[in-house]
Amino acid sequence: MAGLTVFEEAEGEALGALREAHSLAAARLLPDLTAARLLPSAVDDETRAASLAVAAGCVQRLRGGRAPTSHGGLRAEADAPRDVFGGESLAETTRLEPLVRSLVDRTAALLEAWPGHPALVAISTLCERLHSFRADSPLMQFLTGCELLLKRCWEWEAVACRETSIKPQIDALAALVLRWRRMEVEAWPALLRRAAERAHDAALLKIWARLFHVVNSHLWADSSAAAAADDDAADASAAGADAADAADADRAAHLAEFFETFQRLLLTAEAGAFDAYLWLMRTFARQLEVEVRAGVRQGMGDQRWRYEGYASILHNLVSYYGQFSEPLRRAVADKRAPVEARLKEFAKLAQWSDRNYDALRQSVERSHASLSRGVRLVQE
């Protein structure tokens, strides 16, 4: 991550892992937690610091509108880029609650006069569904529900008279939908960033299993191969210096093959996958270095040369090819510049209409088509 020290990057990864572990543990334990299956009190003492860290981040996000940074700190929400596509937006979702409450009250009054009316029941059901969403759900999830609710409201309004109209509620809801759709278009940089992140993740998923198998290939050796290796080691010990030299030559050849495998991977990497491969190789190098220093792997024995050799090769490859990462990013940015300029112009000139649901839907479809074309061009 640009601008971060190794310590800050490690801190961010640790805090991110802590939040994920806390969420997984809560999801796993809470449904089955009963009086007969309470956790021991010692868990409170052992996890107090971690619980406080998670709770502090949650409270600050909800009360102060602050979000965790990539290096584990906190920054004001106004300074943080808003991700309307996948991230939470508490300041925006709270705008919906009074509108839905007003619509619920109006619908309840109309249902007293027309009990069981399908259109009113559908509106009431959608309002309950929106109320059931978690506050930290992505904004696009709320927006999809609001547009469906708006469609049902327009269906009622088309046959309603002045006394049964819900036009004020429709106008307020349509204004909020248009606000969020404008935010969607204006957030096109986040859309391109998410496309780049998906390409990054796809590159990791494509190669991670194979690289893990290469780095840890000795773990899959069967017992006969292990026995043969032991016999070879015994024969080499008995044969003396010549056998030792032969073993060193075999190790050097193996490490050279390992080097060529990973170098070929970097030389043939696509522009969108280059940084992902560097990051993955860096993490493997760190893992191997830690395992050697801490001695956590049981029975490492004569495999120490392998761990140290792999770690050294990966570290040097990342150090050398890492110098090409920034020029490659600049070249990609130059290719993206015309597409970004086109999206910026579209966001500036986009027009919206809330005269009725069909007009709003057409405006949304035009914006989605333009954004989709921009993302495809960037991916290509």
C-alpha cells in the first residue's frame, strides 16, 4: 500500500483480521449460546483487549461518523472516499427512516378504509422489509428496495383520488432515490476502484493454490518418497564429501528451478495481476522467514535450506520486480485517463427525472449503461 510503512501495513492487516475473527466468532457462538453452554469466565480476561478494540471502532463509527483507515487508525467520514456500491453509509441510510415511517402511517390509515387492499398491503410489506435491513448494509441494497417501493407507490397513486393520495410521501421518497442515484454516478471512481479490486482478487484466486503447492511441495511427499530421501541421506553421509557435493548441486538446481518458476510468473503477468502476484509472493516470503526464525514447523530438520532458500528467492524477486510496479501503474493510469474523462463528463451532464416511475427508471438505465461501458473499457 502506497505511503504506508511496513509496520502500518502489518497493523492494518492485524486489525482487519481481528474484526473478521470477531465477526466469525459471534456468528458461530451466539446462536448456540445458552445458559448451559456459557463460555468460561477466563475468556473475558484473555479477549478483553481485542473486544475493546472492536467495540471502540464500532462506537466511533456509529456515533462519530468515523471509519477505520487502511493502517488501523481513524479518519473523518468526510475525508474518506464514500463507497456507495459495497460499503456502509450510515449518514445516508438514516435519511430513509422518517420517510418510511411517514409512508407506514399513511398506508395504515388507508388500510383502515380499505382492509386487505393488495397495493396497500404490498407497500406495507416493503416498508417492513426496509425496516429489517441492518444499518450497516450497503447503500445500494437500500436503494434497490426504495425503487421497488416507489414503483408500488406509483401504482397506487395512478388510481388514487385527492383524499387517498400519497403524493407527498412519493415526492420525498423519489427525491431520496434521485439523490442516491446521483451519488452512484458521481462515485464512478469507486466503481473503477472496485473493478480493479475484483481483478486483483481474481488474480489471487487464480494463482494462490498453485503457488502454495509449489512453496510447500514437500508436505505432499508420500511416505515412500520420504523413506527414499532418508535412505539417500544415509548413503550420502556414508559416501563422504562427494555425496555432499552432489546433494548441494541438487539443492542448487532445485532452487534455480524454483526461481525460474516465479520469475516466469512475473514476466508473463497481466498488468492488472502484476501487483497481486508481488503481494502474494511477499506474503509467502514473510511466512517462510517467520517459520524459520520461530521454529514453529515441527520436524523441519534438513528442510531448513529449503525454507531459507525459498524466502531469499521470493524476497529478492519482489525487491527487483517491485521497481517496475509504479511505472506499470502509471502506464495503466494513462490508458484509463480517456475513459475517466468520459465518465467525469457524463456525471457532470447526467439528467434525472422523477415525473413518474417510468421516467425515473429510464434515467437509471441510462446511467447504468454509461457506467457499465466505462468499466468494461477499463477492464479491457
